[in-house]
Amino acid sequence: MFLKKIEIQGFKSFANKTELLFDQNLTAIVGPNGSGKSNVADAIRWATGEQSQKLLRTKKSEEVIFAGSDTKNRLGLAEVSLFLDNHDKRAPIDYDEIVITRRVYRTGESEYIINKNKVRLIDVQLLLAQASFGQNNYSIIGQGMIDSILSQSSASRKNFFDEATGVREFQIKKEKSQLKYENTQENLEKSRLILNELSPRLKYLTKQVNKFSKLQETKSDLEESQNNYYGFLLNEIKAKIDTTKKELVEKNKAKEIIEKQLLDIENKLSQEENKNSYSKEFNLLQDKHEELLTSKNHLIHDRVVYQGKLDVEFSNTGKDNISWLMEQKNELEKEEQKNQKEIIEIENNLNKLSKELIEKNTRQEEFIAKINQIQQKLQENAQIDNSSDSINSDEIKLKINKLNTSFQKLILEIDTMEIGSIKQEIFFISKEIEYLHKNINKENGEDNTGIKKNYFRLQEEFNKYLLSKDSLVNEIFDLKNQKNSLDNKLSFLKQRQSEISSKIKKVVVDIEIANSKDRSQIQEQIESAVSNLNNKIADLDKEISKIKSQIDNLDAENEKNRKNIFELQKNARNIQLELDKLNQESNEINISLARLQTKEEDIKNEISQESVNIENLNFESHINKDEIFEKINRLKRQLSQIGEIEENVENEYSEVETKYNFLNQQIIDLENASKNIKEIIEDLNKKIEEKFDNNFKKINETFGKYFKILFNGGNAELQITKFDDLEKEETPEEIGGTEETEEAKTRSKKTANSGIADITMIVKIPGKKLTSVNFLSGGEKALTSIALVCAIIFNNPSPFVVLDEVDAALDEANSERFAEIVDMLKDKTQFICITHNRATMHKAETLYGVTMSEDGISKILSISFSEAKKYSEQ
């Protein structure tokens, strides 16, 4: 396994995408200081999952992203990909080539990718550990790190040798197993605590579930009994209600028939009363009859006079009758003047009567408006009353509607009705009001007292105005009679004036005749006048006979109408009595129905209070009511003795039992898992100890060998100090490093394969005494560290090793020795050296040059010596 290629983009000074190709030979990367050649080593370290900002020479994670320059803007991400050849399957993965990619964004998001699949950091670390790649120590040795190998703390050195001996893979597995074991023990303890808490709760819930089962059984029996009991009661009460409603419907139908009959009779009475204008027609006919008789008497008187004149005409001289005629003329003129005065007086009286009639009619209109207003209030009050729960009788509502209809009819027809009809209508309305009053009191008792008082106060006020209007109608009727009498008298006087005017004209003619000398002419005139009078008398006789016939017919018709009205009124009273009886029976049925409905409502309320579902009632049940009632009470007592139990007790019991069983099984599984993990840890400890001991011995031997090569003699040895051998606390000088913290010691103990406390180096430089590495010079420390690293590579080679200027502190002679050793080990692993040393460059097969232009971006130049040699030989 070796590193084939590196792709760098946006990492530190490598802003542009850069590729470095490698083979298994030594590759050297050179370049001036500050050109960015060490950024290649940082890129490899970063891609393998390094988290230390110090080792990456940054302070923040986003500082690995190209920060920009004067000519190029900063980038938003950094990405490094390592292409590893895995044909030897050193890494346990079914790929011949492994591509490990790490990507970070300036927003802080980061990704690890293996062969285009996103993975976790631990997956990358485990894969590299299985391939013997130590990212934290000898696989990538950066600037200054070669000296730090000797000055590390005991825990760091222990980790260094863990990777060097190849046990890091097993230690990672062991750490994961120990973490699993600790988590398992923690979960086991928690599960036991929870199980101990659940145990008494489960016992309690078991008792509660048994009681709940008994409770449910009792409730089911109670529900069934209640369904039968209340179903029977409702079925029984509904049957009675249906029977009562049928009786009420029959009564209402009978009432409707009788009310219709009563309404027909009332309509007939109204029609008969409207037809009964006998008095007015009789007076008109009688006045006309008297007028005709008077006219006839006057004509007969005139005829007698003319006949007397005709008899004595020839015996008189014609002068004796003139004085009488003149006296008659004077009397007629006086009567005419008297009648004219009386006519004027009558006309004045008629004017007064007309004004008074206008005032009365105005008052009548005001009364009608007031009656309408009160009627509207009565209707509103009736609506409020009807909306009340106390008054809900359909019979009362029907009566109120009928009463309102009667009011409206009376108001509309009051001007055309006779006084007797008005009084009769008011009488019927008063009876209806009295009937309603009694029924409302029966129906409601003391309920809705304010509404009833207001209703009857308005009713009394309505009756008061109605009676006042009745009185006003009488007054108007009297005024109309007076006016009619005066009109008749005025007509008579005007007719009399016409007759007097005719008589005066006639007397004037008589006077002229008396003064005439032609007696034969006078006789002819008298005979002609007598003949005319006879004709007029004959015409009047015909007209009088006709009027008399009309009067006789009117009397007969009036008598017939009067008998019909009396008969209709008698029938109306009989029907009203029957209707009152039906109303009383209907009221009794309504009261019984209301009681049954109230009882039904009480049963339903009781059902609701008992929380019984009315839809589940058994209406077909045939039970003994008393026995089932006693059973219900007994079951209720049993429920009371059992007490209340939460409805979700079964669910809670099921949940607790499930949880208890689950935890119990989980404890068993956790105990088994803990046992298995413990066995795995013990097995890993054995493997770690065996492999560590074997490889450590080999590294120790090889370390001495390379030490002698680098120092031309001398001796070096690694020594292990175990915790059991420690009798006192170690000092920093003894372990060759800084003071170790308690936390580091604890971690070292936990990861030790055989209780190793520390690993120290004892060296003997040629010509010097045996000493600790702390007393060596800088160059000596560098050579010692290189000898140790080379020994580790020889015994446990990493897939590739990156050496970043590890030879910087060596002189030319030691640099050549170092180059020789690297050349010796190149068959063991792949070396990538970042160096300024010519000896190292001379051993390299491929040389990469790193430069940096003015834009601050690192660029790569490469040369292959083998290809160059072939080219030069051509």
C-alpha cells in the first residue's frame, strides 16, 4: 500500500487545484522558505483527520482555507484528497484504490468522504489504524516534531509506541468496547433502578385492573338494566302521549268543524245585518207615499175648486171672487216668506251639523288609530306570550289569532255596521277574551304574571276605546239622523215653496180670468184645468199604489230577515256552547298531554343525569318495573363500594407491564452483552500485550543498530517502567519530558496493555558516559529520534512516511548517514521528504519544486531523475 496521488484545492496557499503524483520510490519536495512546501505535509495530515490546530499551524479551522491575496479573492472551501493504492489489501476494504477526502467550508461545515461515500472521523481513523498508519507520530513528522519524540510526556510516548508496535488498531477497538461496556453498565444500572420503581406500581395496577374488570362488569350489567328500564318507561309514556295526541287531534278536528260552522253563521249574520236597511228604505218609501198623498189631496182640492167655479161661473158677475183670490195670494206669499226663513235656518243648522260630523269623524279616526296601536301591542304581547315556554298551547294560539282577526274585521267594517251588530260583535270578543283569560291562568298558573297583566291591561284599554268608539258611532248616527231629518224637511219646504209658487201663479191666472169678459173662454180654461188635474190624480194613484206595494213587500222581507237573524243567533249560541265544551275538553287533554310530556322530559333528564345513551335504550323490553328498579339500585350500591377507578388504568397497566417486561428482558440482554464485551476486552488485552511485547523487542534491537550507524558506535536501549515497579512519584527529569497530569496518568493506566507506566531511553554516545536523552545536544537528540523512527519503520512500516525537514539540524556528515538509512528503508515504506539537504535530494527518484508567485499562490514543478537519466542517455 502506498500514496499514489494528492489533490489539493483551496488549502492554505494552494488556491488552485494541484496534483502531486508519487511512486514507491523516495520523493523529495524542495523550495525556498515560505513557498508553501510544508503545506503539503499539513494537507496530508489534515486529510487523515488531524484535529490539532497547533500541528496544523492554525488558530481556527477556517484558516486552512485560502484567505485571498491582492490579486485573488478568498475561497469558500478547502479540499484535500489522498489516493492510496490498496492492491495488497492492507486496509481491510474491498477496493484496490482508496480515496480519502476531507472538505471544509468557511461556514464551519465539514465532510469526510471515502470513495465518494460520506463517513465519520472515527471511520477514517480506524481504517488508517488497520493499515498501520500513525497519523499522530512517526507516519507524518513535521518541523520540530523530531525533537519532541524524546521530550514527550509518558502518556504521549505510550501512545507513540502503541502505534509503533501496531497495537493502535486493537486499542481503538478496546476503547470502543470499554465505552460500550461503561454505557452498558450505566444502562444496566438505570434499567434496574427503573425496574425497582416499576415493581410496586405494577403490583398496585394489577389490583386496580382486577377491580376495574369487576367495575366494568357491574357497569355493563347496570347499563343493560338501565337501558331496559328507561326504554320501558319511555315506551310506556310515549304510548300514552300518542293516545292523548290522537284524542287532541280528534277534538281539534271537531273544533275546526264547529268553528267553521260558527264562522259561516257569523258571516250569514253579517250579511243579513248588512241587508237589513229596512228602517231607512221604509222611511224613504213612507215619506214618498205621504208626499204623493199630499200632492193628490192638493190636486183633488184644486179640482173641486175648479168644478165649483165652473158651476157658479155663469151666475157670478166675475167680481165677487177677485177679493178672495187676492186674499189667497197674500196668504201664499206670506207662507212662502215664512218657509224661506225656515229654509235658511235649516241650512244653517245643516252647516253646523256637517261641521260637528266632521269633528266626530276626526275623533273616530283618532280612536281607530289608537285601537290599531293597541292592537299592534296586543299582537306583540301575544307573540312574546306565545314564545314563552309556559304558554305553548296550540288552542290558545288559535284563539289569539282568531281574536286578532275579529279586531281587524271590526275596525275595517265599523263605519258600515249597524249599532246592534257592533254591540253583538263586541259581546263575542269580550267572551273570547274572558275565555282566554281563564285558560291562560289554568295553563300557566302564576308564571308570566307581568306579561299577562300587560296583555289584559292593553285588552281593557282596547275595550275602553272600543266602547268609546261605540258611543261616538251612536253620536255620529244621531247626527246623521238629524241631518237626514233636516234634509227631508228642507226638501219638503223647497217642494212646498215650489207648490206655493205654482199656486201663486194659478191664483194670478184666476185673477186674470175673473177680470176677463169672455165667459166661454173662461169655461173652457176651467174644464181644461179640471181635465189636467184628473190626469195628474190618476198618475198619482198609480204611483201611490206602487209605493204601497213596495212598502208591503219591504215589511214582509223585513219580517223574514228578522226571523232569520233570530234563528242564526240562536244557532250561534248553541254552537258557541258546544265549542266552549270542546275547548274545555281540549284544555283538559292539553293539560294531561303537558303532564305526560313533563313526565317524559323528567325521564329524559334522569337519563341524562344517569349518563345513559338514549340511542342504546331497549324500547321492546317487557320487564317487571319494580324488580328492575331494585336491581339498578343494588348495582349502584356495588359501584359505590368499588369506588372510582381511572378509565386509563388498563392502558397504564398494559404500558407498565410492557415496560416492566421490556426492562426485565433488557436487563438480561445487557447482562449478556456486558459479559460478552468484557470477554472481548480481555481478549483484546491479550492481543495487545502479546503484539506490543514482540514488536517492542524488535524495535529495541533495531533502535540500537541504527543508533550505532548514526553515531559510529555507542549504544541505545528502550526501558519499560510498569506501575507495579513505581514506589514513588516520578519526576519530569526521570521520564525525559514535561510533568504529567493526573488525567494523563489515568488515561495511560486505562490504555496500558500490561500496566506500563512509562517508556524511557538510555543512550551512550561514543566517548561519553551512559546518560539520559535530556542531557543530549540538539543534534544528538535529532539523531537519536531519527534512529528510533527508523527502527519503528523497519519493524512496523507505515504505508508511507512524510518527513518535513527532519534533517534540518544535521550537519553534512550526519545528513549523509541519514540519507543512507532512508535509502536502506525505502523498500519497507514509501518516503516523502520535504528537505533542503542535498544528500537527501541526491537519494530521491522524483523531485518536486514548490514556488510562490506574487499572487501568493503556491505552484508545483516536478522532475523525475530516472526519466531525466533516460533522456540524457539518448
